[in-house]
Amino acid sequence: AISYDGRGGRISGIAGYAYNYGIFSGCENTAEINAPNASYVGGVVGGVSNSSNVTLSKLTNSGKVTGSDNVGGIAGYINAVASAGYQDLYRTLTLTSFENSGEVSGNNNVGGTIGYLYTDATSNRTALYKITANEFTNSGNVSGVKYVGGLLGYARSDDNSSSLTGGISSGAVEAESYIGGLVGKAENIKFIDCSNEGSELKATGYVLESDVTYVYFGGYAGFGYSFENCHNAVMLSYSGNGARIGGIAGYANGTFTECSNTADITAGTANEVGGIVGRVN
């Protein structure tokens, strides 16, 4: 086991932090990672920060992972940022075959595989990063406060052709708000042929935004983008104040293609509640 009682972060079973080195393949962690006050905590790698092509594949964790923020069964965070010296380039963040079976817990940005996944291209960083993620599997229970999902806690791409294909999460997921069977919040990432079968989902609170309460609670995503061939059969039940609850997503700003819901949704005091999506913007 690896234990750390202090703050700070970048803690894991294999690599604490990888900077401008983006190749991890065939790595496995079985040790418990216990760092309840630290950020960037993962089973295999604490954090990856890179400005070139990044490839991570065949990563496995079975140890319990505990941290504060940015906590994942495989990686605490993966960050691909295009610096000013990489204008007009097209980069790819390739993530393949992540498997977690360990329990994952933290506060914000907590995921069964990755806690915080993001790419960033600002006005002076014109390179685009496309996220290509395939075959993510989680069977461990995941718990936190905000931005919590069976596979990803919080994920953002600056390229709207980014996708996660063939993701499966069957573990229980519990959080106060922004909670989903696969992802707590995802921007510009499409979920294709994914499954949440066997999972148990529980939302316990809400967030206050502009004097309105929102819970953002979905079978696949609390806050999502687009979904294709995604089908929810997991019951959603919420008894608190809040809004935006749906069988696939509580809130989404993209498209739904060949999606369905066959499970009961109970949210007696909430509004913006739908069988597929609570609110589409």
C-alpha cells in the first residue's frame, strides 16, 4: 500500500507525474493508494501533462484509490495543452483499454478510470487536440462530491469530434451533484456504444447556480454532449431539490442517436426531468 497524509499531490502506484512524456503501455497496479488530502491521485499514474501526441494503453488497476480532487482508478488527471510553440498542429490524445476494479473515492473530479481529462487550445494555442478513447471498463464503486462518474469525473475537449467508444461501468456511483453512470460532466466528447448495465446510481445533494438549485443527474452523464447507441436500464431516484435529471443525461448540448431508457426515474420535487434527457440546450 502507498499512504500519504499530507496535501499536495501527484501520487499513484506506477508514476506520480509524467511531463512531456506520453507513452504508458501494459502497466498494472494492485496496491492500495491512500492519500485523502492530496490531489491528482491515480492507481497507475497521478498526472500526465503533455504538448505532443499522447498514447496510454492497456492500463489496469485493482487497488483501492482514495484522494481529494482529481482522483481516478487509472489516472488522476490527463492534460494535453497546446503551447504557443505548437500553432496549427493537430494532436491526438489516444487512450485505449483502461480497466479498473478498485474502489475510487474523493471530493471533486472523481472517476472510475480518470478523474480529470482535458485538452486546451486558446486563441494563442491554435493546435487542436482530439481525444480518442476506447474500451474503458470500471467495476469498482466510485464516490465523491461533485463531477463524479463511473468512468470519468470531468472531461473536456477542444475538438468536438472527440469520443469515448465501448465504455462500460458497472460499479455503484454516488455524489451530491454532476453525477453520471459514466461521466459527471463532459464537454465536446461523444459517447458511443457505451453501457452502464449493473451500476447503482445515487445523487445526494445539489449545487446552487444563480440562485437556482441543480443536481445534474443522469444514467450516463450528469452533464453531457452527444450520445450514440446508449441505453439506460438503471433506475434513477432523487428526493432533494434540484433540476436536470434524465435517463441518459441530466443536461446535454449535443445530439442523441439511437438511445433509449427503460428504467424508472423518480424525482418528485425536481424539475426538468426526462426519460432520455432532462434539458437539451
